[in-house]
Amino acid sequence: MEKADYELLDHPQEAIIDKGGVILFAMAGKHPVGVCALIKSKIATYDFELAKMGVLPDWHGRGIGFCLGTACLKRAKSLGAKTVFLESNTKLEAAMHLYLKLGFEKIEAFPTPYNRCNIQMLTHL
């Protein structure tokens, strides 16, 4: 976890929702098993950032990440977005596979608050 992570995760209402973003949850009955955020981009070139995706370990391998990612992209499109970007690390092999499956492609890097980020990706809606 880095400073930028804590700023978002400690204050999701102010940092994400109040700024035009959304947080989506994958539910198993009444229990959340996954989460993903769409953050309104501060970068004029991109509309939203796909961020903070996570699925509980016991629920891995069931397509929940793909469902969350697809739902986020559909929501972004419904909000008028044309593009969604993300930042990640290529060591996260399962995540990289998921992002490619969702239609993301590597883009030229721009400044990031994350030291661990070594790839930025974009998809057009």
C-alpha cells in the first residue's frame, strides 16, 4: 500500500464518489466478495480510471473480476465516457490477463503517484 492508496481507500466518499466516480461490489447473497472503483480521471485525455479491483481469495477463478471489470466499463459508458485507463504492475499475471481480456492495451507512460506501477493501459468504449 502506498500513500495514494490510503488517500482513496480511507476516504472513498470524498475521493471517489463525490468527484463523479462509482464503486461497484460483487455480491454473494448479502456478502461482498469483490470490489472495483471507477475514478473520474484528473487527466484530460482519459475519462475514468479503473482502480482498486479486488476479489476475496476464496472467490478467485470464478469470473468475478471479469464481471466487475465489465460492469465498470458499462457504467463508465453510461456516464458518457469514451476511454478508461488503469495502472498496474506486470508481475500481477492474473490481473494482466484480465485487463487484456477486457480490451485494455498498453499505452505510453505518464506521471503516476504509484511507485509500484510499471504499466498503464487504456480501453476505448
